[in-house]
Amino acid sequence: MRPASQYSTKGFLMETPVIWKRPDLQFPTSFDTIFFDVDGVLIKTIDSFHATDIATAEYVAGVIHSLDWGQREGKHLLTHDDVIAFKQAGGYNNDWDMCYLLATLCTARLREWKGTPL
């Protein structure tokens, strides 16, 4: 920890004398404007969240639990419609919770189908 005397504050901004910059990092000449789309209004990112939920469930079932549903033939374990159906049912608005749910559900379903114990 640095002593508080090493920091200066101007209004609500905090400045520190230490600046870390990667040696090979090259910044553009100057920024005129920077947009932060924190609520997803400018750029629609929902499809990437759903794709991540599906990829996580497939990784857990296929890699961690070594279960096969035909992924080598290009078959998908879940679809975007499956994720949307769970979202619309309620209770799974959080994508972390959705990842756990889909991974657990797919693992249980594949193990039952393959006749292996849970």
C-alpha cells in the first residue's frame, strides 16, 4: 500500500504518479470520442451471451464429463431457442446461473441416456 500522501485528488478523480504501460503498446494518436455501451443499447450482445451459455454447457458435458452427443459430427447439444425458453420461463436471468443450469441439465440428460450413474 502506498501512503495516502502519494495520491492527489482533484474533485472526484484520483491521480497516482505510477503509470504502467505495456512496452509494445501503441495508442492511436488521440481519441476524439469513446463510447461505453454498458446497457446494451448501442450494440446488441445478447446472442453472444446465449452462445457462451451453450458453449459452457457443451464444454462441461463433452470435455469435463467425456460425454458424447455426436459433437464430432457437428451436432449441437443446445440451441439458442433452448436458452431463450429457459430465460422466458423465469428465474434464470443471470447468465452465470444459466451456465450452471444448462451444464447440469445436459450432463444429467446425457448420463441417463448413456446409462451411466450420476
